[in-house]
Amino acid sequence: MSKNILMVLTSHDQLGDTGHKTGFWLEEFAAPYYVFKDAGATLTLASPKGGQPPLDPKSDDPSAQTDATERFKKDDAAQHALANTVQLDSVSTADYDAVFYPGGHGPLWDLAEDQTSIKLIEEMYAAGKPVALVCHAPAALRHVKAPDGSPLVQGKAVTGFTNTEEEAVQLTNVVPFLVEDMLKENGSNYSKLEDWKPYVQRAAHLITGQNPASSEPAAHELLQLLG
């Protein structure tokens, strides 16, 4: 399958004013990366600032490791690609067949408000191209509009990191907003499964996943849409 898929990662590394670090979640990058790679797709990695995106240190804990993260740690080419993400504002949506946003808490601060990212999602969606976002990455949909000017998620079946999952990681009072609440406030048809279970929703060519475990099934869903 010769498809061009863009992966957009956060450049934000500060967890509010806690003094702790955040960034992207390793599994949510590694799992889709290999789903796409193994299907023969051509990948471009991008972030608002370009270069090495910050890794959420918690996602590097032994308890958070999966087959995909272990594979990534032995894969020099993948590490090199990640260390050299292109700057998001240099990307042309015409060059890509689909876009995938891994989560981690970082996107709540930068991608949610990033005008380049907002425009990119609007263009991709309007062009009928698959747009997939998992865990905290649906935060990037906060200000995205449909072609008619309404919130993109309005009336659509979506999911994303739940309020109870945020409570479980004890960051409810640290994050700038809660993904579940924001999606509901934007008029989406939000749904979820129990915490930490894989769950993916698809509305036309908008794909959302609830949590880290949903990143691989969301990537497969995107491939299916690409045929």
C-alpha cells in the first residue's frame, strides 16, 4: 500500500505549573507507527516546533511498555525519524492521504490551540481524507470547524480520554480542560467504554480512540478507510 500518512505530535513539555514534564505518549506513537509501516505506508512525522518532540516520561515506565514500544527502542531508523520531525507549518495537506494524532497530555496545551493544526484538520476532513486522533489528541479538535462553520465534532460519534481516566492519573485539576467535557460541549455524540479498555469511534472519516490501548485499533481503522 503506497499511501502517505502524516503523524502529528505535540511540542509541549510542561505539565501545567506542576514542574513535571509531559509530551506525547510513547505507545500511542509506536503502535500506529508500526501498523502503518508494516502496511507499506510512507510516513511523515511533524510537530509545531519540529525536531524531537518531548516524550511523556511516564510513558517510558516499564509498566507502560508494549511490543510496539520495545520494537521502537531497537529501531534506529524510527528513532531518527522521531528526532527529526518536520515543522507543522511546512506541511501541505495535498501531499497526504490521511493524518494521525497520537496523544499524551501535551496536545491539550499546544495542538488544541495551534492555528496550523486546526487548519490542517479542517482541510484534511473537508477533502474527505481520514483524520484519526487518540486518547488526549482529540483535544486538537477543540476549535476545528466543519465546512459549514459548526464544530467539526457536532453530532458526530466520537470518543477520547475520559474524565474518570483523567481522575485515575490525578491530573483533573492540572489540565487546561477535560477532553470528554470539551467534546460534549462541542455537541458531539460522545461515548466511552470502561477505563483503559480499547474503544474506537468512527464518524464518516473522523476516527477517535479513547486511551492508549485504542491507538492500535484506531490505526487499523484508518488503514481500512484508506482501503
